[in-house]
Amino acid sequence: MNYFLPVIIAISAVALSACKSSGGPYAAGNAADQDICLDCGTPRQLVDLPQLENSLFSSNGRLFVSGQSNLYEIHRDGQDYRADTLLPDGSGCSGLTEDKGTLYALCSGSGGPTDFSGLYTMSLDDPLATPEFSYALTGMTLPNGIVATASGLYVTDGPVAVDPKIVHLVIDPTDPTRVLSQSTWLATLPDFPNGIVHTGTSLYVTHYRPGFGGQVTQVVINADGTPGAPENIAPRGIMDDLTVVGDTLIVTDWQNGSLFQIDLEGNLLQETAANIFAQPSSVIIAGPPLFDQVSILVTERYTGDGLWILD
């Protein structure tokens, strides 16, 4: 979710001339590495929506996308798809994740449409439920990516932030809508964090530093809950979000308009052609009941728009 990256890119270009949540449970549990072919299809738009940020295909088969104008649920009507808005006030949203039947969404807080400090929650088991405000994050410039783990939620503060960091939210085990505490989990970041996913005992985060490019970074969650030393595993240009597929990661290359797949050590496995998407902001793996087979879904932002399927 590169909300201010056009500004960052411009600044970076000047500097250079003078010397730019989440993988869901379905992705990790229902799709194998060999199910994915990034160079076997062409993008087709499913719904036309403006300025989309993030996406989530839930463990019970529901599809959500967030954007600058609202939070949407995507439904299938025969061979067509439609988007229903979930927030009556039109609040913008960024990161999405789920845990124990609850949807978590970062949406507009008290600071206005570019402040995603409001944590909203919604039961995924109730088709009539609507998102409700649960918690206001504090001390963050741009809450962006979010991922659920057994120890709580992790939220990135970036890609533009006064103090780039990853924040940890502890959730009440008896009430998934209640945040017990917020703390800075990792503040020693040289780059601006963006997308974040979890697999095994590690978090994987996309970072960007103006003038230096981007990295996919691994951060181990130690047994005592503290962060291990960040390890850069895959240098690239400007990346946005990423998702887990088996023992691999699929990453959006925001700058080059493409997707690429790496293993958990950072080795490149495959990638799409460049510029088949317009500034892709998130990628997820989806399947039945909304899709007849394992499908790659991509959202676009800024110069692009809508939700796309690679088929």
C-alpha cells in the first residue's frame, strides 16, 4: 500500500540525479507451490473499483478488498462479480487480516482519510455482520500492513513514517474485538516497512528506502516474543504487498507492474512479464466457492484500478 510513494519516487529521482496482511489462511493452507504459474495467463478485471489497497480471501471463502473509498466484500453472480460496500460513512481502509473467525481492517481514524489508525473488526461467521470500530492505534504515521499470529497482530508503520516500525497488538483471548495492549515491537528499521505476512516462526516484510530500492526482509519471532535481527533476503525495486503460498512468497513489484515468487531464502522462482499490472498493491490466492479453481487475484492503485484475476 504505497500511499505516498509517488512523492517518495519523485524525491528519490531528484536525489539520484543530483549525485520511488496480508497473506490469508487460504494461501498458506489450500494452495501448494506447484499450483501457481505466474506466466500462464493474462490479467482480467473482475470489478472496477478506485484506489484499492489490500485484499483477503478468508478461511471460510469470503473475499474482501480495501481501498481509499471503502471496505468491500466481493460476491459472485453467475460468471460476474460485484462489490458491496461495508462502511456506510465511506471510510478508506488499508491492511486486512483474519484470526479465529474475525476480520481485522485498518481504516480511517480521527486524522482523516489518510489516517488508517482505526482498527475495525467483524465476525466472518455472520453474513449480516458489519465492521465495527474496536481500537485506535496511537503513535503511528501510517498504519499499513497487518497480519495475525498466535501471539497477536503485527502492524507496519510505513511506507512513509516519522519513525518506521512494526507494532504489536495483544488481543484478548476471550474477545477477539478487544485489544489489550499496543507496543513497538521493532523500531530498528533502516527502511520504510509496507506489506507483512507470517509463516512458521517468521514475519516477512517488504521495505523501501528512497534512493536505495527495496527489500523483502525476514524477521524471526523469538521464543520469548522478541524480534530477531532483520535479514534482507530479496532486493528489488519498489514493492508493496506479498502473500504466502506453501513455502514461498508471491510479491507485488509496484514499480515494474509485475508479480514475482521467491522461496523463503529469497531465491527467485518465477515472475510475470513487466507492466502487466498498473502499480499492483496486493496479491492473494483464492479458490472455491467464489472461484472454480485456485486463482491469483491482484489489486491496483494510483494509475490502476480494480480487482484483477490472472487467468
